[in-house]
Amino acid sequence: MGADLISRARAGDGEAFRALSEPHRRELQVHCYRMLGSFQDAEDALQDTMLSAWRGLGGYDGRASIRTWLYRIATNRCLSTLRSAKRRPAKAWDIPGVEPPEPTRLGEVVWLEPFPDVLLDDAIHVPLGPEARYEQTESISLAFVTALQLLPPRQIAVLILRDVLGFHANEVAEMLDTTVESVKSALKRARAGLQSRRTADHEPPPAADSPAENTIVTNFVQAWEAADIDALVALLTDDVFMSMPPLPFEYQGRDVVRRFCATLFGAGRRFDLVPTRANGQPAFGAYLQGPNGTRHGTGLYVLTLNRDHITAMTRFENNTLQPFGLPRSLPAR
């Protein structure tokens, strides 16, 4: 059946090509996202991958599986994007009437975007190679994806292909047109770099939609919508981390996050939250209540949890609402 589909696809049969490629589309999209850290960049890389595969099917020699061949194309497309350095620049603060506190530091990964959980269902339950070292849910988390972005491009590719997907070293070497020794060297450096850049270990998060997670989420929504700063801060760890791509500002610690939230809720600003999930984590579309009752989308918040507290909050721009099926505004109640 596979050989027949390949023959038909090579002869220009689009349906045969879709039958070959479609089973791998979602996992390739997640692969591109891990490498690039941006939902939109991953979408573009996926489209380029499928177009290149369609045009280059005549060069497929059958030595590797179609899945491995597609991963080779996708990985090299992402490497080209990473090396071009044409990433989105940092953005200036632009919320009228709100003056943020001095940030703890300025972040480097300003192009980061969230990934909708609804697109993960067919992508993270795929067979992994025997050498995979990470749980698929961990390897899509914001903390993991952010840490990856600080590695050199070749190291990102090698670490994902070897430790996340479990491809053998010789398969990765062939994908990247290099030697097994080069792959092993890059993997060693990538593991060390990732370990040095990842945030301090916290207790693991509660299971998705578990009573423990639901309790934290419910308390967060109540505190945020009521602008109850004390209740909100009580949910945070002492070293809670807050970032806001593409704004470079990063805040760490309860006190400075408290000051930021107090500024955000100042002048009577009130928000409604619409729940969703991103990167395997609880997330919310945030809607600012306007004077005429219309609620305008201001962004998307993603929470990182440990057993019973919030360890990180990441706020994204309102242009990230659409991939989650969230509207730009909500009608008056």
C-alpha cells in the first residue's frame, strides 16, 4: 500500500500524497513549534515542509520511512528559519495609562508564542524511539520550549530529535548531513546548555483537570476577576516568574509581581477570563471590560503550576487569541 501511494504521488496524485503525509502533519507542526518557539513560524515551516516534500518526492529513495524523511525536511526548514535571524523584535510597552514597575530583567525570547492544546491530541501520543528522555507533555511546556530557544540552532535540532523524539544518532546524522560523532558532540553540549538555562525545579504540576488543578484555577479566576491582589498573591510561589512576549520585561518574586498586577488593575480596570489550555497548561483569554459593556481581548495568560501554587505566569498579546478559537471581543453582558 505504501509503495502504491508513493508511486501515485510521484505521478502527481495529490490525494495519494495527502494519504502519505497527513498522518504526520500534527506531530510535524509540534516539532516545528519546539524548534522555533512560535506558533505562526511553525505554521509557516509546516507549509514549506509539505510543499518541499510534494515537489521533492521524486528524490525520496525509500531508505528511511516517509515519517523520517518528512522530519528531515521539517528540521532543515526550521534550521534555515533560525539561522536567518529574522525573528520578531521586542515590543515597547503600549498600554495607555499603565506604567509598569521596573522589570527584574529583560528577556531574550521575545518571539515566544503559545501552542493550543486542542492541536496536541494527535501530536504527542506518537510512537517514540527507544532513546527518548522526556515525557511528551514536559517537552511542550513553555519552560522547556523557552529554554530550547537559547541554544544554538544545530543543538536545538539534535536535542529534540534525540532526546524528545528518540531517533537514533545515525538517523539524526543523516537528517542533518553530518557525522554520528558530530551529533553526539552537539547533544552533549545541548544537554549541558539546557540544564544550565532551565528554571529551578519545582514540585510537579497536578494532573490536567484534576481536583488539585481545578482548585488553583478556580481561585486564580476569582482573584483576577475581582482584582483581589492579596488573594492573587497568596496563590503564587515566593519566586514566581512573570514574562510577557513580545515585551521583553520579566519579573521574578512575589513583591514585584504584586506591584505589576496592582498597576494593571489600577484606574478601575477589570477583566473577565475565558478558560482554555496552552502547552499542556491552564490558560485564559483576558477581556477588559469597556465603558459600554463590550469586553475587548487584551491577551492570553498561561499558568505554570506546582502541586498547589502558581510558579509562573506568561502573558501573550491579543493576536494569540485566534488560534485558540477565542474572539477578539465579547458582547456586553
